[in-house]
Amino acid sequence: MTMTRFHPTLALVLGLATPLAAQDASSLAGARSQRGAELAAVDQRLGGRFPSSVALRIHGIIDSATAEGLPAEPLVLRALEGGAKGVKADAIYVALGRLRASMRLAAQAIGLDAPASDLSTAAAALQTGLAPVRLVELRSARGTASLVVPLGAYLDLTARGAVPERAWQRVIDLARRKAEDRAYEAIDPADLVARRPEDRR
Amino acid sequence: MTDELPPNDPLLGVVGALREGTAPRHGLVDRTRRRARRARLRARLSTAAGTLAIALVAVVLLRPREAAAGQITFALNAPASSGVSLVGDFTEWETDRVRLTPAGGDRWEVTLQLPPGRYRFAYVTDGGEWLPDPDAAPVPDDFGRPTSVLTVPTP
Amino acid sequence: MTPTDAALIERIAAGDSAALGMLMDRHAPALMRYATHFLQSADDADEVLQDTFIRAERAIRGGMRPDNPSGWLFRIAVNRCRSRRKRWWRLLGGEAGELVIARAADPPEVEAREWRHEIAVALAHLSTPAREAFLLKHVEGLTYEEMATITGAGVPALKMRVSRACERLRDLLKDVR
């Protein structure tokens, strides 16, 4: 996987899904007013991939999340992911329940009006053990800027073996210095791995 | 229960203190205007990003990781595969929407234009094998299949 | 002649940014006071005010013509404060814990600063709805009917919240002054 400069040789418009990042940070009231339309779309996507009993139960989980003001899209995508991977319905329900709980906690930290992409990435970070108060720190340091890149960098660094506390310090330092998104990409996980057993926390 | 505090209520001193010393900060009007302008600009950029999201561009030439406006080349070596699909959040996990093209030898590639964001994805061979991206960070997976994740930064 | 709020709102709708500045000058002090005490942070309050007026301007340009502009602006600010509070308060200790206040014999200015700090700490020990109700009632001097419009809560519930908030504050601050 490589990022490249624009070099069009063949363009095919295939109607890709609108990604989470393109979703605007709508207010809670706005999100609720969109709920009817959102759930109609959810039904359609889920209905085509799952037996009706499974689609209905997934719909119920998503419905309860949107009633709390949480975005539906990350949950829909996780359900579709489970469907594509051919796992049992119970595994999908469990995964959706975990994601809903993590997004709820993330929303308490960064606000229900945060973009869906911020909430789902924050939820992923919480699931790896990041303390919710860290999200509060990051929200404060980033102002109104998206949290996806710094949290994504933190998750990638720890996935590559960086000590979580060191990875976090590097990320929050950049955020406080108002660094550009590219700066997070440049963090080398090799600088942050544990060199002694007591370093790993 | 009366509406007002009685004359000797100690809370009157509390209320008095709370009514002092909280004037709006200097320059509030200008700062609000600047922030409103930034919000309008962000909204326009977001709309533009949404429009870009529908374009899929296949690129033959592979460039090193460098400045990109969301151009991501997905590539892997899949010996003996007759075909490979890319599946992920951006395909709504449909397994036949984005196909990789042969790039010589065992290599398969496809380049997508993606707006900033974080995406879960994987490759699926025509033999039904799920493969992670060799360069991307691995992620814990609720479903027991190899999964990768990609963050596209703002340009 | 000083333009009315309604006149300013019509001018804002027509794209007059000076009118927005005048509306802000008129209403920002009360909103700032409320937001500062509710959020316990002048930085956060400043952001809430910016956010409030950005949303207000957007709504006005979208056709909103509030009957009671002051109450309407308060309603936006109260909602923004609630949303921001959810981020901070539950994660930074919340409503738990006992308040211990020690009072030292300090010079008057230090004492006044500490007194304000102690009040802030005591306010922080109120539940979010109780703090909101207390500030709107006794610091902003609103009627219960106005508060009901702003908060969406019923008058009996608001009276109960204010009463409990007062009891709790008296208790927390009884040994301080």
C-alpha cells in the first residue's frame, strides 16, 4: 500500500461508499432529525447481505445507538465487515455491542457532535486500552481539527510494538505544537519500542 | 420553597462573587468571525472530498510513498492467484467491487482516491483467502480474519 | 437610537456583520458568565461563546426569527455547555468525592481569590442539571418559566434542582465563610 502523486491513466467511476471522513460533524439534533433517512438506508444495505432475522437484530442495535446520538455508519460498516467475512451472527452482535459501548465512551470524551470518523477511531483507541482522559487531552490540543490522524498514528505505532505511553507522548506533543498531519506519519516506531522489560507499560 | 434567596442567606455572597470577573475576552467578535470563516471553508472542502470519493483511478506506475492528495496504491504479492479483490470500509465490504490488476510477476495493484480518514480493509483472493496488507499496520479483528488499517492524512 | 435585538437580527439576516458584533456585545457578558461558571473554564467558555454566535448567525441567515432572542441565545449556549461538559466532567472525576476546604488567614486579595476558587470547587460538586439550574436562577436571575424554555425541563423539576443545589452549596461552603 503506497501513497502516490496523482497520475491518472484510467478513471473508473464505481460509486464507492462515502467514507466516514466525508461525513460532516452534525449536531445531535441534526443527527436525530436525519435518523429516519439513515435507518432506511441501513435497512437496505443490511437487508441485502443478511437473513432478515439477523438484519433485524443488527438494525435494533444500530437503532439504539442512533437514539443515543451515536452515528450509525461505523456500526453498519462493522456489521457488513462481519457479513463479508462470513462469521456467525452472534460474533457480529458482540462486535457491534463492543463498538457501540466504545463509541459511547468516546462521545463522552470528545462530544456527541464529533464526526463519525473521530468517534470510531477514538473508539478503536479506547479498545486498545487508551484512557478516556487522553482523548480529552487530545481534543483540547487539536482544537477543532480532526482526531483521526493523531489517533490513527497512535494505534499504528502501538500495533507495531511501540510502548503505548511513549507513543502517546509523541502524539500529544505534536498535537500541542499544532503539527501538520504529515508529521504524525513521520514518527518512527523503532524510536518508541521497549528496550528494557521495565520500559513496557 | 421560595423563588428568591432570603436576605441573610450565605449563598447571597456566593451569587455576588459569581456575578463578577467573567467578562468576555477581548476580540471575541473578530475571533468568532475568523472561526466562522474557517468552518465555512471546512464545509466546502468536505463537500469536495465527498465528490472525489466516487472516483476510482487505476494507476500502472508505482511511486514511492510521498506527497499525495489521497492517492493510495494498494499492492500485494499473491502467487498463483487468478485474481484479487480489495475489500474494506470504502467498498462497504463488498468483495467484488474493486479488483486489483496484474502488475508483473505475482504482483497485484490498484490505486484509489480516498478522502482523509481511517479505513479498515483486506485483500481476498479468488480462492477465498483473506490477506492483510504487507505494509499496513495490523489491527485486532473481532472476526478472526486478517485485517489492515489505513489512515489517509489531510493533504 | 439603540436598535432592538429584532432589528439586529434582521440586519444579520441581510448579511450585516456589524450587527452581529452588536448582538454579541449585548449578550456575550451574561453568556460568558454562565458558561464560565458552568464549565469552570474561561477558555472553554470563550469557545462556547464563539460557537453559540456562529450557530446563531447561521440559523438567522437560514430564516430563524426568535421571539425572545436573549432566551434563544441562552438556549444555544446552554446546549453547547452541556455537550462540552460531557467531554470533560465525567472523565475528570465527575461528581464523586468529598470536598475538603481549608481556610487560611490570608491577605484580602488572596482570600477573595481563594473564595472564588472554593465556590468553583463547590459548584463542581453539583450535578450538571443542578449547577445549570442554580446558575440560571440565582446568578442570571431568570424566572422559572424562562429557564423551562431554555433547558427543556419542567418548572417543578427546576425548582427542585435549584433548591437542592442551594442546600448542597450551603453545606459545602458552611465552614468557609
